[in-house]
Amino acid sequence: MMQRIECLRHLASLRKDELAITHMGVTATEWLVVTGDRDKTFYMKSSMGMVSSFGIGLSLTLPHRQLWAFDGDGSIIMNFGGILTLAEQQPKNMHYFILRNYIYESAGGQPIVNIQKTDFVGIAKAAGIKNAYGFSDLEAFKREIGNILKKDEFTFVVLDVEKAAGKYDVYPADPIEMTYKFGRYLEQSEGISVLK
Amino acid sequence: MEIVTETGKDVKTGLNELRPLPAQFIKDELVKAGVKVVVIIPDSRIKDLYKLISAEKQWKTILVAKEDEGIGICCGAYFGGARAALVMANAGFLTVGYPLATLSMFHRIPLFMLISNRGTIGDTAHFQEYQGILTKPVLDAMGVRNWTVDTVDKIHNVGRAIEHARLYKRPVAVLLEDEVLDKSEFGYIKGGNI
């Protein structure tokens, strides 16, 4: 099992101008802690399960931008059919991570159904997702993730992580502020019209 | 491009004539609005519309397992600067309450839903009773502006609803009913001069 914040810290060190989206919960807070990013990241503050779908919509309409999507195990199973949609679309510019902590961490640590037996990498492969990887050792993750992210193909990465050691003081912004910041950033960097 | 037609009686002159299917006009509204992403889940009275949407090159047609994915996809597409449409039956609408409220409404992301309102007047699907009874009240209760398109002359509201969503930054719905849905023998109770 790895420390989630260390995995995110390593990814932040590799980040150039990739967009990021995260599900609600401690992942969002830890990503904000390691990146301080309020422009290029959309923190899906409330909707569990929507990371894979939102990511598909965003990556298909901005095909030349890389997208890192951070989801949780409790979240992905709320939109379990979304794995099939990911498998059909497999956007080349999207890299999808499950930060698998085995519990509903933000709600108080309750267990997730069948979580000890569920093999997300196996499920992804069985659905036809070609690049499905699982990591539970931080050194192996650090060694290999750079090459995985360089692929011009959709990747599905499951990270076995522990729950956070303590509590954090920061939290991503107000939902409407987030829409405007992310939207304005994309308008500026892509020359598109988003909020009009 | 082949225009798919049906034979119908013109109301004013009483003459039989060939005319395009309502689905053709509905699809044309999406084309005119500049839609670039369509998420569509099949329904037995939008079979014509499904065929026309799948064949259109202007947008990417995305298939999903469940309708709530469509909410996520359309909201993501918004940030890519694209207009999107979620086309589904009202049964599908009844499943999307959570992401509709927590993604579209909470983050104030415009969203356009095109809903075949089954179980309403002219529909033989009596087993869709509650879909027909509940859909409009639920939309109204959630504060989702909605407009019913049940005759061909109202189809222009499809494009206007897409613009309304963007201007007002809200989710909206167009409810397709009665004469604009497929008129196969199974689905449709005839009425009036049509």
C-alpha cells in the first residue's frame, strides 16, 4: 500500500500542462496540497462517479490536451457501466487513475462492497481496455509511470493507497468559482469560447 | 443526403403527400445549433431519430451504459467549448437526478436534454404510465426549465432550448410527445387529421 499523497506528489512533479479532474474526497484535497492548482484542475466537488464520464466529454472535445482523471473506488462503482464506455471510447489523451483506498474515506471510513475481491485491473482488461496497470509499491510506480504516461493511448491505472494520516485545512474552491476558473483558463489557453 | 419521408395528409388541403419525418426536422435543429457531441440511449419511439443521429457526421455519437453518464459527458464537453445533447427516454431521465443536481446545477454548467416523453397522450405504451406521469412534475420540482414539443410546428424550440441553456447557464429539457415521435403501428394512437 502506498501513501496517496506521495503518488500525487510524484505525478505533480511530472506534470507539464496536463489538465486534471478529480472526484470529491480526500484525493481532491491532496492534489490541491501538492499542486496548489485552481485553474487547470476541475475538482468535481459533489458528484460521485462522474469522473470517467466528464473525462470522456472533456478529452474528446480537446483532443490535443492531455487529461489526468483521478477517481476513487467507491466512486467508480457508482458508475460501474462507465467502465464500458471508457473501454469503447479509450480517448488517446486521457489517463485514468483509481486511487483505491478500499473505503468511503470522506464519509467516515465505511467499507466498500466486495472491495477485497474486486480486481479493477482485471475488470478493465476484460472490458477490452488495453493498457490497464496496478501498482501497490511506490518505487515501482515512480519507476514506470513516466513511460506509461508517454503512451499516446488511453491508460487505466489502479493505485493501492492508504487513507490519509491526518486532516487538511484547505479545500478546493466554491463550485461556481471552479467552473469560471477552469472555463476561463481553457478559453485563454485554447482560444475557444466556453462560458459564453 | 436521403430525406426519410412518410405519407401524410396535409391538414390544410386534405391532400396526401410525402413529407419528411419529424425526426428529420429534430435532427436538423441539432445540426443548426452546432452540436458536436450527442449521447443517445435507444427508445422505441425515437428509432428514426436514433438512425439519423448515428449517421450524422457533424458530431460524435457516444453510446453509454446508463443515462447518468450522459450528464457527465455533456458537462465535460462544455469545457471543451462544445454544444452537447443528451437524448433519452423519460425513464432514463428519472435515473439522472443525482448528477443533474450535483454536476450541472451545482457547478452551473449548461445542459440540454432531449427526452421522449413516453406514456403521455397518443402513446400505446401503457406500461410507461409512471414515466409519463412523473417526468414533467419532477423536472418542474427540480427547477429544470422544460418545453413540450408535440407538433411539428414546435420543433424549432429544440434549437432555441439549446441556446436558452447556454444563455441562462442552466439545465433544460425538451419533451418530445405525440406527433413528433415515431408513428409505427405499435407506438402511436392516431388522432385528428394526421
